[in-house]
Amino acid sequence: MKISVVRNILEANDRIAQQNRDLFTENGLLVINLMSSPGAGKTSLLEKTIDALKDDVGIGIIEGDIQSTQDAERIARKGVPAVQINTGGECHLDGNMIRDAFKEFDFENMDLLIVENVGNLVCPAEFKVGEDFKAMILSVTEGDDKPSKYPLMFRESKVLLINKIDLLPYVDCSLDRIKEDSLKINPDLSIFEISCKTGEGLEEWYEWLRERIKNREVIS
Amino acid sequence: MKISVVRNILEANDRIAQQNRDLFTENGLLVINLMSSPGAGKTSLLEKTIDALKDDVGIGIIEGDIQSTQDAERIARKGVPAVQINTGGECHLDGNMIRDAFKEFDFENMDLLIVENVGNLVCPAEFKVGEDFKAMILSVTEGDDKPSKYPLMFRESKVLLINKIDLLPYVDCSLDRIKEDSLKINPDLSIFEISCKTGEGLEEWYEWLRERIKNREVIS
């Protein structure tokens, strides 16, 4: 019985996510659902990405947190529109929350919307919000056993950004094991090795993302 | 309506957790529910704690993971009984799962049962399993903004272990901010600054834990 309740919730969410998806496509937006454990570097990646792209890409950000507006404040300081969703205890964002938040944007000149999900390597992977694709961050400090222990997020994501590689000399973590195990779960994963602190590896990410924005589906 | 479904699930869980609690007390066990984000160091803390205490404390471990048996294998290598629960997608352990796992133990000579929850800084805080108290780990690599962003777990825990302090020179993280914000949420929190890698700070934790084991409630 519990399972059927969960299934109903997921199906209802899928319908709303599809409506969001249609709305995003009508408005010519590329939408990314960004997920990770708490503290893996989602907001830091957004700050770097905004700095690199904002001169020629219209960017909007939705910040999902259980509580507090710290992340939206960090993004707003970068000079792009940011809407904070406080889930009030919920461990993930869903289609409804994004639909409401999206109303706050003036999306005339927006090309890219990034939704920063609640920090959680489990639940957000189950709930679509209307994104073109999911991207996830794993930091090397979390350890190289994470793909095999939390496979759903690796399976659902199109992109894996392995962050904090500047800390590799100080932690026991094999990049090869992360990459090998991730690709076993999801052979189509695009993997970037990055450090939001030093900037290493970010150029490849920006270039990949620009290509995606250029080739996004636009209906008007 | 969704809220009432969630409330019913939580209330049903509370009843089962209380039954577990009674069973643990009858058997003279101190039970700790250990929680954190993925990769904060739960299994490493268990390995260290087992090495330090196993000669004079009877220890059992329940390992909660969505998938894989890697953590139970790590614990079994330490020579103490370990039962692995695979939640099959669920983001937290609940009372039912612990009741079933507990049957696997020969608890005649056990004093301490530690339940390692699924790596998740959100959902496990809502579900009691019958523990005497909850303990949480936050690693400094996750950042000092976590208490204000994920307050429930800090509020529900009796112990906060701040791990990976050996990495403090390489990350932007203020221990003072973590401690200040945590104590604002939960003034009764016992805080330990530790490194499972170097062993720093662990003696204080062992001593505190020994004291708790000595003074545990025993009914027989």
C-alpha cells in the first residue's frame, strides 16, 4: 500500500513536470536539474558558471533548500535572477515547486535555467522537475564507493562533475574507480573532473554547456 | 492529503520504534542511530570505535545502505557482528527494518548496538528506529553553512562529530561557525572535533561513549 501511494505521487509529479517541460521549450530554455550531496559544490559551480557565461547567455537560477536563503543570496550577488524555494522539510524539489518558482522570472531573455536541488544524493533523483537533463556533482572527499552505493542518481544523470580534485592529494579516493563504476551504471554519462576552487577542468564544462545551449530545442 | 499520509507513516513508525526500544532496554543495550551525508565518515568512525572498544564492550552493527554490502564487509573485517540492510531505494532506515535486522544478532553479550543509517542529511532524522539517541557526523569539507541549511538533523541529535579536521588547512570552513550555529539550533549538543584519518579528537569520543555505556539503562 505504501508503494502505491509513492507511485501515485511520482506519476502526478511526472505530469506536472511534463507541463513545465512544455513551457520551458516554448520559451526556448535549456533547463538543468543539478543534484548532489550537501556541500559537494553545487552553488560554487553555479557561481563559476555564471561568471563564465553570463555575458552572452541569459541565465536564471532556482535555488532549492529546506530552509534559509543563503544560496539565492550568493547567486543574486552574481547579478543574475535567482528564486529561492524553501521546501520546509521536504528532501527534494518537485514539479509543483518549480512551476510556482518559474512564475517569478522574466524569461524573455533567458536561455538557461539551472535548478539547484536540495543537497541529497538519494531522493531528488526520483522527481523530475521538467528539466532537459539532470547533472550531478560528486566531490572526491565523499569517497570512491559512492556510485555503487547510490546508483540511481548516477543512472538518471547525463553529466557527472567530479569536484574538489584539488583535494585529491589529501584523501583516499581513486578517480579511476569513480569513473569506472559510474560508467558501468550509466555508459552515456559525460564526466568532467573539476575544482571549483582552482578552476581546473571548468573550461571543458563551459564549452560542453555552451554547445548544449546553442543546440537546444527552440519552438516559437 | 499528502501531509496526512506522511503523518500516518511517521506515527506507525514511532510505535514500532518504541517496541524496538523496549526490546533493546530489556537486553541491556545502548543503541545509537548514526547519521550523516554520504561520505562524511560514518563507517570510518565505526571502524575506529570498534578497534578502541571491542576488547571490553560487546558491539553489534547494523549497516543501512540503499544497495551493496561494502560497509557490512568493512565492519565484519573488524571482528564484530554486522547485519546489512539494503533499503532498495528508500532514503532512510525505519523501525521495521531494524526490528527485522535485530533478529539476526545473538545479543546475549552485546552492550552497544550502532545503527549506521543511509547517507542522507535530511530524511533519516524523521524516522526513529528505537535508539537511545541520534549521533551525526558533519565533515568540514561539506562547509560551515550546513547547520542553518539542514537544521532538523542538528536538532534531533545528541552528538555532533565534526570529522576530517585534518583537511581544515585546505578548505574554507570555520569550525567556530559550525559550533555556534549548531548550538543555536540545539544547545544540548555534545560536540567532538575529530579526524578518523589521524585519530585526532577520538579519545574524547571513546571516553564519552564508555561513560554512556556504563550508565545505560539495564532492566532484567
